Amino acid sequence: MSSVLPSRIYPVVDAAHWVGSLGQAGARLIQLRLKDMAMDALRHEIREGIRLARAHDVCLVLNDYWQLAIEEGVDFIHLGQEDLDTADLPAIRAAGLKLGVSTHSDAELERALSVAPDYVALGPVWPTKLKKMPWGPQGTEKLSAWKRRIGDIPLVAIGGITLARAPLCIAAGADCVSAVSDFIRMPDPQAQVRAWLAATPPVVSV
């Protein structure tokens, strides 16, 4: 994968089977975010996610579990700011993993840039009910400001993004738009992937 993310859309899913389902529909960048699982079950889900990602030409991003990402051979890891406190970044880089980092404030952006991420995520762009956050909605204006600051590093917009809002994020400077509910909580998630792809221009590598 080049420094440009392989897709404008970035579903975040809570189970490995979604990697196959959404990948079959055309998603090429998917984050597997697993919570509250026993180690055996967690490792099984990661392995199944990897298998399905390879079958459908998906770049799989694992959230949080950097040790397992190294052990199982995941291509990409996503870390929050708290994860940066404990993650072994040299080990992650030595294993060849690419790295995405969440940001919500100027200080967090500076910290993220200090670890040379392969993408920076900014959120929540709009209010989100998925999890409680101490930050208010950032708005599309913040996306534009962030993009000016980070230059060629890909910028991912996340938080309260819907099909109708996704093009607004791209127009504001985001390279990629991410969501959970607007994919896997919809009546037809595969149709939703296709609709998001149609609503966002494709990535053009240079």
C-alpha cells in the first residue's frame, strides 16, 4: 500500500465476518475494533479478519491490540492517544506495521505527528452516540485546518458521519471518511458500502 490510503471510505466493524461482507461489496480499508473478548476468541477473530481481508483485497486495520497485530501479521494498527502511552512503537515499526493515530485537539495532533503516523484521524466531526467523548463536535472547518497542518499525511474524518455528510468531509480536505453505525447498523450494509463509494471520488495515486 502506498502512502495514500486505498479507499475514500473506511468502515469500522466489531466482528470479523464484516470484513468479508463489506469487502465483497467493495470496501478496501476496514478497521476491526474488538472489545471485551477472551484472548482465544480475540485471536480467532483477528485471524478470521486477516483471512477474509486477503480473500477480498482489503487493507485490514486492527484497533488497539498492537502485540497481537505483530504476532498475527496484521498490516496496519490504529492507536488512540492512551494507547500511545504503552505501545512499543519501535517494535511496531520493526514489524513493518503501518500506524494510524486518533486526534481530538491541537496537543494530540502534535503528539501524533511526533510518531510519524501513516494517517491521522480527527473526530468527532459531528456528534456521535457511539461512545462518550470529552470533546465537542469538531466540524468540517477543523478538517480543513488539520489538513493544512499535516500536508501529505492522509487525514481520516470520523464521528457522526453519514452517507450525506461524507462528501462534505472530502470537500473540506479529508482524504478518507470513517463510520461504524452508518455501515454495520444499516438494513443493507453492502448496499451502504456501494452508496458511500458512489458518493465519494476515488483515490488517485500519483
